[in-house]
Amino acid sequence: MRIVNLIRIASRSLSKNKLRTFLTMLGIIIGVASVIAMLAIGEGSKQNIKASIASLGTNSIMIFPGAVNQGGVRMEAGSSANLKREDSEAILARCPLVEFVSPVVRTGAQIITGSQNWRTIVIGAFTDYFSIRNLNVVSGTYFSATDERAAAKVCLVGQTVSVNLFGEGSDPIGQVMRINRIPFKIIGLLEKKGQNTFGQDQDDIIIAPFSTVQKRMLSTTNINQIIASAVSEEDVDGAKDEITMLLRERHKLAEDVEDDFTVRTQSDISNIFGSISKVLTILLGSIASISLLVGGIGIMNIMLVSVTERTKEIGIRLAVGAKSKDVLMQFMIEAMFISFVGGIIGVGLGTLVSVLVAKFGGWPVAVTIYSIALSFLFAAIIGIFFGWYPARKAARLNPIDALRYE
Amino acid sequence: MEKEKILIEVRNLEKIYRSGEIELHALSGVSLSIEAGEFVAIMGASGSGKSTFMNIIGCLDSPTYGEYYLDGIDVLKLNRDQLAELRNKKIGFIFQSFNILSRTTAIENVELPLLYNNKLNSKERREKAFNALKAVGLGDRPDALPNQLSGGQQQRVAIARALVNEPQVILADEPTGNLDSRTSYEIMEIFQNLNDKGITIVMVTHEADIAMFAISNILFKDGKIIENNSVKNRKSASEELKKNPKADINKMLK
């Protein structure tokens, strides 16, 4: 039989039982919609995490000191004091794929200005730090290399610090504030960066020249971290290798000794969080798929009822010359029609739900072509899979038994 | 059409139904030849095997043993789909309970065998189905649904459906069993007209007066043919209908 006729027969028999068809379809609609919405939510949070990690600078490379391992006692990562300012300078001098390098020291400090005070983090770094982290000033200037060499008592403040010390909207440039009782002149105000993925306020920060913080505030020679950036995004891995080789040489590590430092690139970090959100997406997606599967079982159930109910009709069709294939296709098309139409409506509903979640839930969502294709394909496969058994049952009926069926 | 051509030939047909230990011989050794252009009425009591015989020659059921040739084709060697094609092209089956699709219009019911025959487009199909409906006197109601038709009209739809693929043989299993006698005569009139045009008809009936419209009568008993006679004083349905005018019942009601 021609496929057009089969489709006509299927659509007619489905329209005879509108409510039943709709309810069966509803299982698929809900299944597909929930798969799409769940994947959109998962994908949305993944993209959100990626974007905020990328905002730290896509080319950036971080070098942390390794863990202290003394007499078998292993301390936390970064507890060792084996990274020096000289390592940072050596990287800049000897690694051609590295563009900017800055050692970083970090300390908490109580800031006092006139009648206000505030506790925040003070970072000591080279001027390169601003380039590596994509930090811009909205007013004032960056400190210079001369400031750094002279250990000048100047600093740049983040928006949160400025607001808390000087009030909303006031210009802090030129003001003097005391950091751990040392007076610092504010020479720049940083652009607002907002919260990062982990909920930290990136504007609650003070950045001062490296030697100022290291010598005047901390009086140590060790540093917390070295931050660098590669000349381009493609060279990040090459730069990482150069840095690793250089530091091993400088730290005089034998072949069989593990690194006493850790080099992390931006992509390493984004991969870690990417895999976390992937797990989230898979989890959400598989829960939603179960509802799609249940919808498929609904199709099978209703098709089995339909085959039993229409045994006589099948008998008549067989008696006038329908082949097994014709009967099989008739019922398959019914099942596929339910799952296809259900799939299409489900895609629409799922997209709508995602948009509503984004709008009213404030949750980032991203409906991807991939998730639409996946869930629609899944719905189609379910229609074929669960429609096949009842259809085959119908196609295998013996004509005379089917005709006699009451 | 040549009179001598043998259309249906069965040899030693046996049909055994098994339920547990008990074997039921529905047919025990039936041999018969039916020539093209015949009009055979098969008679017999309930359980005599006549319906089983019809289902087998209609390719709806298969015998336990025996041989069956339809128009020279060894039917028992065919597979399921080949049998379906045979039912579609060579046989028109008419049932006691009409067996037309409910909630499907008269013309669509008639179109059904054509749907399983890819040769025609939808316009040709419609036209052919309409001609078949006209031939059974239902040309004025092609879009009627079965529940809007009387029993006799439903059976006419079934006959039109059996005719539409221009089969060589029409098999009718108690076609008048659910109809009153006047309507039965009308159906027989159609059958006789078809037979006059050369279509072979095999009909099961248990009504002796209906069997009188056939050319020959076969009597079944206990799964065997016990008599095979040609009908003496064959009746013409159209003449019987003239003798027994339609107005009768209407007059009585008035």
C-alpha cells in the first residue's frame, strides 16, 4: 500500500479516539519537554561557568607552589615556600611563549580611612597582572614599574572597597588610606567585575605593587603564586611545558622526582568545572529520559489495546488482501505519528519552559540544537521501538482467527 | 468464458481441530471441482464443515491435509503475502455478518481492496468503487456510514467491495443469513446478474429456497460431500421479486 494511504488510515483512526491519542501523546510531550528543559538548564549552567572562567583571561597560566612533604607528612597544596620572585623573572626571560608574568602575594588586611574601616584582600603584583587578568581602571591609572621597584605606597581599589570606605559614587582617587597602619595613596579605581562562579566578590580587592606588599607588609621572600599569560590561546599548552621545564631546572629536580609546583592553565580549570556541569547535565537528562521512556511504554500499552480492539478490522483488511507488511506499517505509523507529533509539541513546550525558567527563575538556560535533535530522535526511536511489538502482533494475526474475533 | 475451465479444484481436503486429546474432523476428505461460470450453493447443517470449506477455498484458512488449486495455482504452496495477493485479486469474499468497517463510509469500504493494490491512483480508485456501488444499487449513497444503512444495504456494500477488484470467484458465506426474505431475494438477484456476466459464485446457505437460485447444490454432512446435484426448476430472483411486490409490508402497516 502507498505510504500516503497508510498515513491517511492512521490519522483517521487516531482522530476517532482523540482523547486517548492526546493522553498517549502527553506522555511523549512531557518526556521530550522535560529532556529539553533539563538539558537546557544543565547546558546553561555549563556555559555560565565557562564564561566566568574565561573572564579570568583565556590565556592565563597559574603556577602554585607544591605541597610540603616532610618526613612523610604531606601538607596542603601551596603550603611549600619554594616559589620565588626570581622564578617569575626567569619565566619572563626564558620562556618565549609567555607574554606576561607576575608573582603574586596575597594577604588579608584591615583598611582604615577617616571614620570608616573595612577588611579585604590585598594583592601584590607586577603591572603585568592587570593585563593577565583583564583588569581595567575606570578612573586613575595603573601603578608603574618604577612604583614597583621603589615599593611605592600606592594602590588600586575595587568597587566594593571604594563604596564601603568612601560611599557610593564618590571618587577615591588621590585619597589616602591605611592598610595595616601603612598609608597608601589610591591611584586607580578598578572596573566592576561582579561575582565569580563561586560567589566571590571580585571587586572586594586592593592591588598594590608586588614589592610594596612583600617587603612593607609581609616581610617575606616567598610568594603565593605566579600568574602568567601565553602569547596566544593556542600557545597555552606550549607555555605550560616551557614553564614546567624551566622550574624543574631551577628547582634542581632529578628525573624521578615529582614537580614541587603545580601549573594550571585556564583550560585545565574550565575542564574541571566543565566536567562537573556535564555530570549535572547527564543526571538531569537521564531523569528526564525516564519520563520519556514511561511515555513510550504508554504508547505500547495503548497500541496493544488498539490492536486487540481492532482485531476484527485487521481480519477484514487481511481478507481483502492486506499483506502483513501493510498491517504492520498501519500500526507502526500510528505509533510513530503519536511520538513524532508528541516530539514536536514537546520540543516547543520544552523550549517555552526553558525560556520561562530563564526569565522567572533567573537561572541561565541554553536550548541547543543538539538537545532538540537528541530528544526528538529519542522520541522517534521510542515510537518505533514501542510501536513495533503491537504492530507485529497485529501483522501476525491469522485472517480467519481475526475475523472470528468478537 | 469457457464453460469447461476448472477454476477451483480440491482433493482430499481434511481439516482437523485439536483441543487437548480431542480431535475434531471438520473436513474429512473433500474432493470437488468447480468450473468457471458456475453458481454453487453449499448446504448442510451447522457443524457439517461447509464454512470451514469456504474459508479454505477463500484462502483464509489452510487445510490439515489435501490439495487445492485455484485457477491452476497450487494454493497450499503459497506464503502469507502471496495468499493475500490471491485474496485481493482473484477472490471476493462476502460474509454473513457483512464485515464492513464501521465509521467508514460506503465508498471507502468498497475502496479497501483497491488500497492494497498499488496500480490505481486515488481518482481511479474512487471511480471504480463508485461504479461497483452503482452496480449493487447504492450509487446514491456513497458517503453513508454503515450505521446509517440497513442490513441489506450493508450487505450490498460488502458485495460491491467483493466485486471491485473484478475477481474470478465470489465466495459468500451465508450472505442472506442476517437478512429478511425480501432483501435476501434482492441479494440473490444481484448474484444471478453477476453470474450471468460470467463470475463464478460459491455460496453457503442453509435456506433451501435461497439455494434454488443457484445452478447446482452441494450437501455437506459430517465433513463430507454427500450430494452434488444440479438444481431442477432453478428460480429467477427478479421474477420472484415481481411476484412479491415491495409494497406488501407498507400496505400492511397502513
